[in-house]
Amino acid sequence: MKTTQLIFLTVFFIASCSTSNFSPDRKKQTPEIGGDFSIMKKMEDYGGAYKVNGKIKEGFQIFRENGYTWARLRLFHTPNHRGPVCNDLKYTIQLAQKAKNYGFKILLNFHYSDTWADPSHQIVPAIWKDLNLQTLSDSVYSYTKMVVETMDQEGVLPDMIQIGNEINNGMMWPAGKLGNDKNTPNWDALTQLLKAGINGAKEAKNGKNIPILIHAATGGSLKESDTFYKNIIQRGVEFEFIGLSYYPWWHGTFEQLEENLKFLSANYKQDLVLVETAYYSNGFYPEPAEWVLDVQPFPPTEQGQYDFMVKLLEILKKYPKMKTVYYWKPDGMDIPESKSPYLGRSLFDREGNAFKGIEAWKSK
């Protein structure tokens, strides 16, 4: 009888450990905390001052004191410097140097565009317009390599590199767009461009060991995530981190996010990063529309923003493969001269006073 029981318990233990039956880890592990601080320098250059309980402090100091250890910095190719479209290489290096001085690790986010790149527009840099695919790929390789080596020379070699921004619909359109007039995905062209960027980063001096992140705005969709990452991996794209965006009004419920995280954790070897998230605090919330979901987990108030962040981190902690979470544009202020709009999702009010959410992820 004892032998039979022992065999049964052994079989049960083995079955319960199977990765095909993945379940969230009972021993919760807190991901590292980061923010996309790409606009901070412009805010401070135009006289903005960040404050906690009325006391002025450097922006990076405030975030460091509240548990943030990663700085995500975007890079445009040749921006026009209007408003928030200011992140050229010189600006990014100066911002990275300041972040490093406060002990931050750097995630460098290549947009491969002169302006915003996201699922609705991926505009190829003007200097690369009309290049054929092979010449464009060569340009991506050379540019990426040059940027990494330049940042290294300036003492801010990135700790992680993101090749493209929210590229689930492709990048550098039309060459790398996933879909043409016949709605046929062009996976081969996209993956050629991705490999060019990855090789440029890896073959830069001192770039060999920098981990690569690929970012899709599919946080609430298991199907979209699987389709995207499966196809680029099948075509030989090698990278270390799956990056996701999750904004509930665009990407769905917490339950949908969890379904996605559970699936990716069980079926992909890459670790996970929640590259972008944020929540409203100023009373505004987007009305349901063609691209806006009727999902509002908390009121769009200072307390609601805090509660969203606490709840989100509790979910992420259940998945050991989730290594970092980044709040997007936590550093926004309302400075008219900067021409950078205040979106109502910052962790500061219009005058730079910290909201309660600034400490939502501290030692949780």
C-alpha cells in the first residue's frame, strides 16, 4: 500500500511540474521598476521643476528614491525638435548620462523613424525614403552600430536595446509593413530589417552581450502576441526579451493580460518586459470608439491611478519571467513653452507636484 501511494505521489509531482501546465508562481517575485523618461530633459530645460511634498528635487532623484532602476529612452533618427519630437542622439546621450549618474540602467528604444512609431504609423526616416529593402537593411545596420558605439564612447553604453517601437504591424513602412493592399503579411521583409538592427547592435564594439528586446503592443491579446512572435522566431530573429504594451482602454482587461502572460511564459523561452503602461489621474478617460475599448478598471483619479499601478504589479509578480515594468511618460508637466502636451497620465500634476502613484511600486 505504501509503495502504491509513493508511486502515485511521484507521478503527481512530475505532472504538476510540467511546463505545458504552467501556472503562476506562488512565490511572487517583484519585477524591476522602470520609466520612460524620454521627455524629462525637455521639461527641465524649459524650467520645469519636480516636487515631492512641496520640495523641489531632480526628476531622476525622485524616481530613484521610489524604487525605479531602469530608464527607457527613445531615439528618433532626425527629429524636427517640435514639442516632444526632440529625441535625437545628442539629446538622448545627455539624458542617458544624467540617468547613469543616478544609478539607472538604460533601455535604448530605437524608433527607426524621424517621429513617433507605433501600431498606426511607422514612417521610415526621410533620409532612407525610397531605398530598396537591401539598401534599407544596410542603412539600419550601419546606423544602429554607429549609435551604440557613440553612446559607448560617451560613457552610456545601453544595458538593453529595443529594436523598433510597438512593431506588431511592422516597421519602416512600406518596406517592413505587415500587410499590403492584398492584406498579405510581409514577414520576410520585416524580419530582414529586425536582423539588420540586431546585428548592428551586437556587432558594435562592446555590443555583443547587450540583450535585445522586441516590442509589440499586444499586452491584452494572446492570439496577436503568439502570431507576431512565432512568425519572427520562425524566420530566425534572435532576441532575449518579449516586450509588451498594456493600456486597458486599448488592450483590454487584467484577465486578458494575465491570459497572455501565462501563455507566453509557458510557450516561449524569452523573458518578458512590460515596456509601456500608464493610467489617467486627471478625470479624463477616453470614450469607447473604434480603437478604444470600454474597459475602465478604476476611476481616472489620483487614487485610481495608484490603485491601477498596485493591482498591475500584483499581477506581474506572479510571473517569474516578467523581469521589468515601465511606466510610460511618468515625467510629464504642463509647460506651454515646451509644446509637449500634458496627457493626464503623468505621475505629476501640471505644476510638477508628485501624485500618490509615484510610490505605488516602491517596495511592493
